[in-house]
Amino acid sequence: MDTILFLAFTESDGSLAKPALEVLGSAVAMGAPLTVGVIGASIAAASQQVGGCGATRFLSVTGEEFGRSRYSTDAAAAEAIARAAGATLVIAPASSRTNRALPGVAHRLDGAIDTHVTAIADGGSVTRWYYRQRMEAVVNRTARPWFILLESGCHTAWTGEPREASFETVAVSLPPLRTAVTGVRSPQSGEQTIRPDARLLFVAGAGWTKKQADGQPHPREAEELILGFLHKTKASLGGSKSLVDLSGEGEAVLQFMTHLNQIGQTGATPRHPKGLSTCCHGEEPHVVGWRFITERRAVNLDPNCGWARGKADVLYVADAFEVMRKVNALLG
Ligand SMILES: Cc1cc2nc3c(=O)[nH]c(=O)nc-3n(C[C@H](O)[C@H](O)[C@H](O)COP(=O)(O)OP(=O)(O)OC[C@H]3O[C@@H](n4cnc5c(N)ncnc54)[C@H](O)[C@@H]3O)c2cc1C
């Protein structure tokens, strides 16, 4: 029978974020002997979160040098915990941090790893995506330890009464550190517009910046309408490639839009129950990013746009400026 190590890094406040708790939920649901391994500058809040999960062992690596993502320290900490736990399955949330560090750790332990996993079945097989989520495969492996990185939004998060876990500290011998983390630089988007948990994805296309019926573009009004809608609904904002490329070139359009908002083949594939596309043509490279949006609607002036060809459940042939003005007014 397999034994499980749930492995996660804490946030800056010492807690485990929701994606980590989703993976813990999946690990607990497997019903196999479970060890919890946590890494971070502080693990105090995480200790309360996982204390009641039923694990037989709690292992930790803590210290300032483990607070920031850096391959050498992350890999050394994860390796030390994996060796101490001796589990056959190591299950961790898929984040930029684990996607980067854990493949090397699997190699050091002579094991195997699968990333982009969306489900772990009772028998231990996993479901994962290939080719930017165009193909789904069920994978079984005999190699152990088998590291499995589970994507967010694929399992319900583990919740339980806060209870202090009794952690054993695992010693780590660090290699000489060549990388100093001096800070994090992220694209300037002005405000947080990407909300993975939102019920609605609102997509803005390049049409918002094009000349309108009066022969003039109206980017300022476009900004007001879009931001107004986002503030009222707390929807998540996506963009077409044409629009985010314009913003990236510093054009005076939609300052809050960055490449992180891009949906599509070369962008993101978010999961929301509903999506509303506006001023976007609905071309295939864009619409493949909508594959997990359950109900799709679009507003476009063009009755022959891509959305009309079976890509949207409802297409409103209308001026998005007028529609969103009215919608915002109705929302109050
Ligand atoms: C290899 C490759 C990868 C790509 N990857 C991606 C990707 O990941 N994501 C992506 O988005 N694209 C991607 N593209 C580009 C994609 O093919 C399209 O060029 C892009 O999505 C077009 O963006 P758009 O629909 O916003 O702009 P446009 O094609 O310019 O369409 C603007 C639309 O706005 C409508 N419009 C204008 N004014 C209004 C109004 N007032 N009311 C309502 N509608 C209005 C117009 O009718 C038009 O349909 C990729 C292309 C290639 C070749």
C-alpha cells in the first residue's frame, strides 16, 4: 500500500493557501497513511490549519532562507522532508515554486514526477493534461517515490477545527547559496483584476480600443465601463492577445490590462462557471482558453464573428459600450 507525504510551502504569513488545502483534501480523501510536510519562514498558522487532518507525522523545515522561492533552498528542504518521510507518493500543490523545484527533487530520490495533474484516483492513477490542456491522459506509474503536483481548483479544500500540530523539525544541509532574492517585480497592473475564484470571467477584446461609430476611439470610457463592471461584480478580467499586446506596448489603452490577463492558446485557461466576452472576435487561438468556462456569452457588433459559429451559448449582436453602460446602471 502506498504511503502519502503532503508537501507544501507556506505563504508569507505562515499559513497554507487554498490550493495547498485543496491538495491536503485530496491526500486525506485517499485514506492512506499520511505525513504532512511544510516548508517556510514561519509555519505557525499552517500548524493550526493542518493539526486535525489525521496525519500520523508532521515534518517541517523553517527559517528565513526558506521564506522566498529559490531553487537551491526549496529543493534542499523538499528533499530533506521527502527522505525523512519515506513516503511512496509525494503530493503537492502545482505552483510556480513547486513546478520549478520538485522535478529535481524527484530525480535526486530516483523517483518520478507528474505535473499538471487534475485528479488522483483511489487506485493511485492520476489524470493530467498535455499539450496546453488539449489532451487528457490517465497515468499509472510503478516508480516510487512518485511526486504528483495537483492543479488548483480540482478538489475541495480540507477544512477542520484549528488544532496545533506537533511538528518534528527536519535538518537541512544547504549548499553554498549563489542566489540572493532581492525582491519581486511583477507587471504593473495598478489593481488586482485576476480573481480565480470569481463566478464570472469578463473578457475585453481589442474592439474596446478601436474607432467607434463616431469615427473616434474611446479608451477612457472603455476603462471606466470595464472597471465599473469589475468593481460591482467582482468578476475576473481576461483579455484577448490583441488587447494585452497593445497595453504591453504602452499604448494609452486599458492601463490595468497585462499579459497575465491573456486568455487563450498562448495565455491562460481559467475555470469559471460563466464567461462574458466583449469586443473580442472569438478566434480559435483565443477561444481554446475558454474550454473550462461552462456558460459562454459574447457581445459583438459583428453577427459573423467567431462566437457566432458555435463558440458561444448566446451572442448579443450589439454595441458593447451601450450594453455595458446599461448593465452598470442596472447593477447600481
Ligand atoms: C500562434 C497564435 C497564438 C495565439 N494565441 C492567442 C491567445 O492566447 N489569446 C488570444 O486572445 N489570441 C491569440 N492569438 C491571436 C488571435 O488569433 C486573434 O488575433 C486575437 O484573439 C484577436 O483579438 P480580438 O478579438 O480582441 O481583436 P480583433 O480581431 O481586432 O476583434 C475586435 C472585435 O471587436 C468587435 N467590436 C469593435 N467595437 C465593438 C463594439 N463597440 N461593441 C462590440 N464589439 C465591438 C469587432 O466586431 C471585432 O470582432 C494567437 C494567434 C496565433 C497565430
